Amino acid sequence: MPVLEVKGLSLGFEGKLIIEGISFAIEKPSFVAIIGHNGCGKTTFFKSLIQSHPYKGEIFLFDQKVNGSQTSPRQIAILEQRNLVNFQIKVKDIVVMGLFRGKGFFENYTTLDYERVLEILEFLGRQDLYEKDFNHLSGGEQQLVWIAQMMIQEADVYLLDEPTQYLDLYYKKVLFDLMGDWVKRFNKTVFCITHDLYYLEKMDGYLLNFSQPDPKPQVLNNECLEKNIDLILKRKPNKIF
């Protein structure tokens, strides 16, 4: 049974059709790298999956059709490109907010909730961040905190939109290793929009190139990467002024 299936999916942005009639299915568990030139619809595709952008066609999660009028499906957790916090807050309080959708309107976070926060930070090897002020952390550490918030949701499908965009080489590797662990150890399906194609060489999974007119899942290997990098480069201008 596919974890995700789209049939005849079309998406537009600012009156322009950017994805037209694509259909494919992804089995669980899988790692799926989504690549392509800027403006080809990668982020818009994610928004359609969480029902925050209109689309034509059909989307199925675990063989259940997702209604376009629904709010974000509970099986999906998303890490968007840039998350800013402009006030003082501890790491533990940011991470525990990942449980918000499962709480009643006046229901507080419990001791067990915070114990789960600590367990996830320990899994990430950064339990030392638990009581720290989020705004005093490095960019890589802040991204790990957002990752922890996503993990605590215990979703079946994780969507990560350029998660390594602002990270140094060390934290880029940490995040790609972590995504591989989610698939192999925890039976998750991970979709990752990325321009860091170097790190995909060691990933097991699939590649979706949205620079293609009709993107289909391709098995990740060196030959696949070389072919798709060439395709993306051909869409760029020959000269930069």
C-alpha cells in the first residue's frame, strides 16, 4: 500500500501553472529527495500535501483520499524553510509545542510531555539544549530544535523544505544521517526538498526532479544524480551578468 499517491495533480502560483497533471505513488518507508530549479513547484507541492494551497487532482494518504477542504492531515509533519523566534523561550518549550494538535483547547502540557521532549533531545545527542534559551543557539542547533519539534509529533510522513539551507557542513551531514535513520529505524517516510545534492550520494531511496515535465520517482544512485544534475543545469542561463 502506498503511503502517498497523487493522481493528475496540477498546481499553480500567482496565476501561473507550474505543475500539470503529475501522477505517482511512494511506498512506506522511503526517503524521497525532491530537487529542481527555483520556481518549479517544490514548496508548492508540499503545501498541497498539507492542504494549505489549492490544487486540482487527487491526493491519497494510506489509500484514503484527502479532501481539499481539510486542515493539515494529522499523519504529516512539516519543517518549513525558515522559522523565526523573536522572543525569549526555552528549547523544551519550543519542542513540546509539537504536541499542540493533540491537545484540547485548555489542556496543558504534562510532565510526561516534557519527558518525551528530553528523550528526543537525547536521541539527537543534544539533551544539553533542554533548558537553554533558543535564541542563544547557533543556526545548526536551532534547526535541530525544530527537527525535535517535528519528531515529537510521531507523524508517519515528514516533509522537510531545504532543512540544510543555513547549516555548516557538520550539521548538513547530521541531518541527512538523521533522515536516513528515520526511514530505516523508525519506519517513516521522509520527503526532503534540497539543493545539497552531494549528500544524496549516500542516501537510499528515490529522487523526484520537478525540473522534469512529468516527475516520477527514480532510484537514487550516482547515475541518477548525474543525469538529473545535467538536466537542471541545462535550464539555467549560459551567462550570469
